[in-house]
Amino acid sequence: MGLSVIILAAGQGKRMKSDLPKVLQPLAGRALLAHVIEAAKKLSPTAIHVVYGHGGEQVRAAFAHENIQWALQAEQKGTGHAVMQAMPTVSAADQVLVLYGDVPLIEPATLRLLRDASDEQTLSLLSVRLPDPTGYGRVLRDNAGSVYRIVEQKDATRKELSVNEVNTGLVCAPAAALNTWLSALSNDNAQGEYYLTDIVAMAVRQGFKVSAVAAPTIPEVLGINDKRQLAEVEAHYRQARASALMDAGVTLIDPTRLDVRGEVQVGRDVIIEPNVTLSGNVVLGHRVQIGAGCLLTNVTVGDDTIIHPYCVLQDAAVGSQCVIGPYARLRPGTELAQAAHVGNFVELKNTRLGEGSKANHLTYLGDAVVGARVNVGAGTITCNYDGVNKWRTVIEDGAFIGSGSMLVAPVSVGKGATIGAGTTLTRSAPPSALTLERAKQQTLPRWSRPVKVSKEEKAEREAKSLNPVTPAGGNTGE
């Protein structure tokens, strides 16, 4: 029996007070709906159906890359009505798993439990016991402990409101039976809506078994309706990711101040200081140390590398035994070979820094290939952009670039060459030679420093400078 997943994502999310549809609100750098889709895909369903409504074009555009069957819920008439919109394209032979686009922390393992508890004669639902169940539909059981009904908060009696086992909204049922139950739904209730939860009582009346699967944790079934709840769920997400890294052997100096927004692979004895953000796909080798306040996005870091505080690395590959920062930036396309050093206030873009090479201070290397054992002095810049095109700079093994040098690309520096400090290099420098370019130094012995002038005199000078007098009958030239 195949599995079809229906994700309800049509809500407007008025309490978000945002122009962004609720399911596109960001959690750990990705839309809420993206988290749910990712969890669903782990079950290898035959199809994923997303029911959309408010902000529909935005939602569809955000997931244009996904293989999704879209169903429009033009009017918001309840969860049951929402599921009806997707059912025409669902195979009658499938099991149907209903998820919610604003319940982003649901785990694939929990969804498997829910799926496996359902069969051709069993409807399964996911429940959880809450200390404060206010706002949730209550799961009602008979004296034998069997589920016979779910009652929504607004329709519940005082006795029913005392029940703390609540419905999360996630259900799994055979498609043929689900179609029958949906067609029999009524909106005769306090909200005038077609409740999906009413199918539970229908299933019981028809002799189906109803299996309530207990959610392993409360955070994974929390829904999000406003920015406060969004922040709370984000905190749970951070805690879970930090715990997973510590279980893998990572030393987190403060687990509450780590933000993981992607997939992280780690070696042994990794140490991460507070306020670090790891985004995208990050791979950290053995004994890597990451200082406070660093941001790593789609980065691979080799063994025994130290990243000092407040560095930003994006789409870069860092070799082993490197030293980076503090306050360094590696932009996309940067590669550091083994034992390379990138120091404070150094920026690299689309550049390869060879083995043992160093750029330790106040330097920009863009579109460059730097060989091994090269020393790049403070304040050096590869002038790679002419306003239209990007040009490459090549610095061969063993070269020494003096401080304050401007390398105007396209240009190359030969093996073992030395570039004198303050040089503006516009032609390639030969190997094993000193190349320098400077204006002749002068000393003016009779020069005097400016003296302070009065405000009146300053204003008069500025007026003359900004408004030159044109001689009578003359012109200012063409």
C-alpha cells in the first residue's frame, strides 16, 4: 500500500502580523513548510500534496523546485474541507497521512509510528498529553480506554475540558474510507467549519479501530500561530540540535547559544564557543575549534584547524591545520590548503591560498591563485575588478608580497619573487627578483603646517573656492 502525504498550508496567519504567509515564516533559516516537507520526504511517499490558500502564489513560488501536487483551498472552511481539496488526486489504494505546514518539528520517526499504526481497517491519530491543554481538541476514550471521539475546545463540556490528552491534528487513514468520511462531514458546530477530527467518531461507528499514537515529545507537535510561538519553537529546535551535537562528542561551551540551521557532520573533540551559527551543510574535522560569534555556511573544515572569534565563512573549503581570524571573511569559492593562515580583517573571494601560505593582516585577495609558502603583507589588495570584468592574479610558490601592495589584475608574480612594499604592480613580476614601483620620496624643508583660521575667514575662502568669479565678457570654457 502506497503512502500519500497531504500537508495543510492554507492558513493566513493573521496573528503573525506579517505580509509573509504563515507557512513561509522562517524557522532556523528555512520556511516552516520546508521543515514539514523534508520530514515527509523521509517516508518516501508516492506523492506529497500541499493544500494552499492565502499567499498562494508566494507559497508555490517558494517550492517550485519540489515535486509537489498543489490543491487550492479558496475558502477557509476548516481542516476537513482542506483535506477534501487534495483527495481527488490521491490514489484510492493509498494510505493518507495528514500533516500541518505550521507544525515544523515533527520527526520522521514519529511519522513512521503513525503510518505503521494505520491499515485498511485502522485510523491512527497522533495525540499528546499537555499540562495546559487549552485551545486543543480533546481525545475522548471510553471505559475500556478506546478512543471514540475528538471534541474541539469550543464544543467541549466542562468535564471534557478536564481531559489533558489532546489531538495534534496529524492522522493516517486508508484513502477509500477517508473519502467516505469526508463526504459525510457537517459544519454544524460552534465555528461553522468542517472538522477533520469528526472522522474519528465516524470510523468508530463503522467498526474501524482508532489507534492513538503518543507523540514522543511535546515540542515536535507544537503548532505556530504568532511570533512568540515561533520563537519558542525555534528555541526547542536549537536545543535539539545542540543536544545531538553533544551526543556526537562535540564540546559546546554554552549549548543555549548555538544556532544550527542545516546539516552538520563532526569529527572527534570538536570545540565550539558561544554564539556560533552553522548553516547549510557544514563538515568539521577532528579537533576543530570554532571561536565565539562565527558564522559558517556550507563549509568544510579540516582536522586541527582553529577559527578564531567573529569570522564569516561561506561556501569555502578549509584544509587541515589552518588558522583563521579573528575577524576574517572567506567568501564563496575560497580554498585554503594545509597550514594556511588567514589573519584579522582579511577577506578572500574565489581564491586558493596554498600550503603554508599566509595573509595575516588587512588584506583582500579576490580571484587569485596563491602558491605554497607565500607571504602576503599587510594591506595588500588584488585589484581584480575593472568595473565590468573580473581578472585573475597568480602568485607562485615562495613569493613575498610587501605590505601595502596593489596587484592590478591580470598579473602574475613569479616563483620566489619579492614585491617591495607600496608597489602598484601592473605588469607581471619575474621569479627570484625584487620588483618595486614607488614615487620618488621628497622632503620640503620650508613647508609649514596649516594654522587655524577664524570662522569668517574659512567661510570667505570656501565661498571663493565654490563660486569662482567669471571675468566680464568671458566664459568658463567648453
